[in-house]
Amino acid sequence: MLVAAKGLPSVATVGLILLAMVFARTAAMAFNRIADWETDKLNPRTAGRHKLVSKATAYALVGFSSLSFLAVCSLINPICFLLSPIALVVIFFYSFTKRFTAYTQFFLGLSLAIAPVGAWLAVRGQFAWPPVILALGVIFWVGGFDLIYATQDYEFDLKQGLHSMVVRYGVPASLRLAQAMHAILLLCLGAFGFVANLGWIYYLSLLAVAGALFYEHKAAANLDLAGINRAFFQSNAFVSLIFVLAVGMDVLLLGR
């Protein structure tokens, strides 16, 4: 959004983008609860999830959030409204992928990769290379950290006949694959900075991002639950925060 606007867009545009994000995220999470309702009951790690809300409430959340997302997109511009149903299909489809493909992590990454493209379209109303490259980076970022997170469910998924790259390739190979994905992420972030004409603040932040990713993989290497949770939550929260602050400072202070 900041790069597309070369600064801060209007308050109305910022508000609509935030609303679209919240409604899409809520719809996706509620739909995922419904799709995995019975499976989550069997998994010790997720056994309490179905108790957070009733199934009827989850259905209501999906319906309300989906309709609200479409309505908000209609207020942004025609292309966002035209593509909004496709966005919902993508984020809902992810919830079923563990039933038939090992590459579910890529579908999760694709679901989140819609965000930078959507934000760019909300500001510019047309496609361009910067959000596409950033979206590619998001796919590998999410794919990598979800691979780490999925190692917790290796035995359960194997027993239940669920698919993931961890089940297909095993835990050690999956951790190495996650490292490779995050290496590709760093390349994508570098390419994004280049095509978006960002400056030294942004590129300096990539060192911090690389450090956080290194910590993530080091913490996950021991395969203990605490280490995996540190890797998943703390490191990725840091990566997100550093990235958005660096982009904001680069665009707003350096006038990129």
C-alpha cells in the first residue's frame, strides 16, 4: 500500500484496505475451523479449538465476513470487487488441501500472498511487478515457517492419512526445505526492493530479517515444542514488524 501510493494514501483507502484484511482473515479462520472441526478434536495440539465458538457461530462468521469483504471491495474499485470472489475461493480452498496434496504449505502461502497484490490494486487499480514479486516472497516465507510448524503434527497427520510435505519428506528434510524456502524469500525481498526503488533503510532491514530467520531455524532445530513455538510466533512477528517499519521509513522519510 505504501509503495503503491509512494506515501500514505487517503484515510478512506487505508480504512477500506484494513477492513478487507480483517473480514478476509476472519472468514478464512472461521472456515478453517469448520473444515477441520472433527480432525481438530482428534489432534492433542488442537483438541480445544472447537470449543472456542460453536459451529453455528463459525458458520455465521464465515457468512457475515465473506459478504462484508465483498461489500468493502466494491467500495474500493471495480478490479478489487471483480477479483474479491476469487480471493475468497483461494483462502477457503486451502482448508481442504491436506486431504489430497502434500504441498498444502504452498496453498497457505498463496492465500496470504493475495494480500500485497490486493493492497496494490486498491491503491493503483492495476497490476505491476512489485506486488507480484512480494507475493512470491510471501509464498516462500509462509511455506517455510508452516513447514516448521507442521513438524509438530507429523505423527498425527501420518496416522490420519493427511498430506503435507513433512509427511512426504520427513522432518529432517522438511527443515532443510524450510531453510531453502527462506533463502528464496530473501532473494524475493531483495528483488522487491529493487523493482520498487527502495533505498538503504530497506536494504539494511534485510540483515535483521535474515537474522530473525536464522534464529527461527536454529530454535526449531531441536524439535521441542517450545522451540518451534518461538520460531513460529516470535521470529515471524519480528520479520513482519521490521519489514513494514523499514518500508514505511524508506517511503515516508526518503520519499521513495
